[in-house]
Amino acid sequence: MSRWRDHAKPIISEVIERVGTEDMKLLRKKLREVYPFGQRKYHPYKIWCDEIKVQLGTKKRKVSKADVEIPGQLHFKEIVE
């Protein structure tokens, strides 16, 4: 997971928990207020918006290649040990 997502995830989660999803206009306002990355553009803002969609259930989180187990496939951890 990216460092931007790692930073954004708990902030977004806390705001959603505190405000709820009944009033989406208010929720969006509160999420805008707590945006932590400066300008609302470039990669950090895209990650922020994506994480909001994931946490609200309007988008599924992509499974990274590192999370997929392939039978018989060696893992880096096994090679190092």
C-alpha cells in the first residue's frame, strides 16, 4: 500500500465514523476540511479520493500482485531464509 493511502485511511475512516453517511453533503464537506496533503491535485489527491470511494463502498479495492498466492510459487521471504 502507498504511504499516501496509509496516511489517508485512518483519517477518512474516523471522519466517516464520526459524521456518518446519512448526510453525504456534510460528509463531503468534513472530508474536504481534513484533507492533509496540501494542494488538491496530483497523486496524493487521487489516492485520497480513491480511498474515500473504497471506504464508502462505491469502489472495490484492487488486489495487488503481492497479495495473490500462487501454488508452488516461491516467495522472497522463503528465498532469503
